[in-house]
Amino acid sequence: MHRGEPTIRGSAISVRDIVERTRLGDSPERILQGYPHLSLAKIYDALSYYYDHMEEIEKHIRENEEAGWRALHRIST
């Protein structure tokens, strides 16, 4: 766990980070190119964790999006 979010063991990369990359169209192999310190198995483990805990991870995704919108609003006003 890092900042209340599940992370890939031995890293600060959150499961949310991996899920968001897949939503942008990245394959696990492509994600690995961006995080060469991980293994492909750890990326698949993160995706497996997501499917087992979808409600929790979706909550983190929404919170992250809301925080981004709030920050953007503060900058633009």
C-alpha cells in the first residue's frame, strides 16, 4: 500500500496506474516498457488484483480523477 492504494509489491506503482494504462490501450507488454523494473508477471498480478477488487480500485480511479479536476480548476481560476 502506498497513500492508501494497493501497489505492486516492491514498488510505488499502484494497481490504479496499471489499470489506467490499459484503459489508454496499452498492453501489459507495453506497460512493462514504461516500468522496466517490474516483471510482466507483476503487471498481470496487478490486473488480477483489479478484477478481484474492482469496486475498491474504481473508487481510487474516481478519487484520482476528481483530484485532477479540482487541481485543474484551481489553476484555471
